Amino acid sequence: MKVLLINSDLAKNRGDRAIAEGIVRLIRERFPDADIVGLSERAERDRKWFGIEFLDQDSQSLNPIDLIKLLRVARQADLVLWGGGEILKDYTNKLALWYWVCKITAIWLVNRRLYGVYQGIGPTQSRLNRWLIAFVARKCRAFIARDHESVEKLIAWGVPPSRVIASSDPAILPESSNLAPTTLRALEASSRIDAAFLKRAVCIAPRSWFHYKTGGLVPFHYTHAMLRIFGKSPASENPQYRRYRQQLLEGIDALLSAENLTVVLVPMHMGEDVELCRYLAKRVVQPARVRVLESDEYSPSELRSILAQAKIMIGFRLHSTIIATSSAVPSLNYYYVDKGRVYFEQIGQSQNATPIERVLEERFPPDLAVKVSNLLDHSEETRDQIRARVDALRHTVRCAFELALAS
């Protein structure tokens, strides 16, 4: 059995790595001896992390030679799995959607055993772009969406209901292992985080936001890179972003007013998030009680074991909270699109999901401290609730995979 996994960004995105970890687990459970091939710019490293083979290329490579190599592997595969994450949308930019439509159509032309797996359908305004999403989803024998709202969108836009399966995010599937002594030693050496510090930690995964121009033509990281060449920073020049960053600082300071807590800042994207985490760590009132988990030497399973130690996870990127809640860690999510709200509904924690715009409000710092205090006061009860819901969702994820393969 040969399986091609067309994954998202493993080189820099810890959330995408967690998704891939879950999908690889599913494949191994169903086909223990499968030869699995994924995509990564860090192929050698990721072979060790995931235990599968990799084509040495960016998941969104524009190199025509990479496409030829990918099509050759796709033609030989018994299964082509495309996903997960949220790549079908136009609220971030429009060209990326066209990219995926063209790429997946080319793969479909060489192999009709194509399946969409565990994708969220993001906000999409243009009627043409909705048609494109339905067009490429119909190329799949079955399309597993990670929530009911994504299923409803696909059906409304023209995908036959028989092709679409509702599930959850596969990043919840792996369970955390005990924190290995080697991992703890690496934490101490690279981030000055010892066992005592981690035991008292509130983990926070911030994301730059508000400077982000939605609905543009070109992906933001390209325009951001061009502006940097000319010595400009769209983030620092945006008053909403400056307000947001200051509120995050004050929120962290409010949390540290409780003397028994520490803070670990967890960049989930190992490019843009690292800079923000460093900024926050340097400017809090008590920097000695804040650390940044910026070393990128931890495998997805090691990161999961680290986050499992947290007292609370506060996520501005969804997959930080998905990884944490897979270990029943009480979590708060400040969501910038509905995928955060939807996931917290799935785990029965709707009260702990809040629109990111609330961060700009004057009451954010004290409100954050109150939310964290309440979660700490009801920690065991909350852990039991999350554990039960996550176990049920794991069953849903496995059933969706079996149902898709039967199509």
C-alpha cells in the first residue's frame, strides 16, 4: 500500500505538524505496513519525526520541477490524501485558492483515488471562489470536513451530500506521552524552563493580528517580506496592532499578579510568531517569570508532552489549544475566524472561546485574569469534561476515515 499525504506547512507551522501527526496515526492504524510519503522542506528532520518518507519540497512550492516529482509519486500511489487544515478560503488571499485548485486538479488527472481529509472551509465571500472550492472538493471521492459548518458550506456551494463527511480535527488523535528526561534537559538548556517552572506555567500561544489585510490577492507573507525589504513593518505601523500588542502585555502582567504562576510563550508558527513572543517576553513587568519556547528542536509528540504539563493553555492560534485539550488541559481560545468557536463547541467549552476583537477592549487584562482563575478553581472538573468529549471526537475522527475509504 502506497499513500501520498499532501499536507500543509511542516517546515514552520507547529499546528500543521500536529495535524499531520494525527493523519499519519490514522493511516498506520488502517494500513500498518503502508509506505507513506509527505511533503516537507525539512525532509531529513521530518523523516525522523514522523517515521515516513518525504519529498523535499514546500507544500506550496511554485517550482514546476517539484510538481513533476509530485505527480510522479501521485500516479504510483494507491491513495492520495489531501489535508487537513484550512486552505480552502479567500479571506486571507485569493491566489492561494487558485494554487490549490490547479495543483489538486493536476493530481486528480493522474490518480482518481483522491480524498480530502479533515479540512475546514474558511470564510469565502466571492461567488466564483465558492464555486472553485466546490469544484475541487468534487474531485475527491470523499471529502472529510472537520466540522458541521464546513459540511454545510460545501453542500450549499454544490458538493453532493454523499461526498462530504463531518468529523473533527485529527490533531486531537495522538495522546501525550510522559515528558521524557531528554526533552526536559533540552528545555532547560534552550529556554531555561525546568520542571518546577513548567509545573506552574500558563502557556500562551500568541499570533500577530489586526495588521493583517484580509481578502487581498497575494498571500500576506509575500507582501510583508517586500515591505521589510524597504524598511517598513505593517505590524508596528498599525494602531490596532499596537493596541493589541499592548493589551497582550497587560494581560500577561495581570496573570503574573498571582505569585504561584509562570508564563511560557509558545510560538506556533516558527516565523512570524517568534518575533511577537520575544517582544512580549522582554517587556512584561516580571520578565524573570516568562519564557519563550522558541527552539524548533521538538517533534510534534515532544511538543504535545510539553504542553500537557501546563496548568492552562491560552491560544490565539487554534492548534495550540487542540494540542493542549488532547491532553485535557483547560484552555481559552481567542479566535479570529469561526474555526476556534466551532472546535470549542465540539469539546463542550463554548464559554471559553472568545472573539479576538475582545482583546482590544479595556477590560481584557482583568477579564483574562478572572477567566484563568476560574479555570484553575475548576481544573479537575474541566479536565474530566474535556477528556470525555475528546475521547468521543477521537472515535468520530476514526469513523470518518473508515467511511471515506469505503466510498
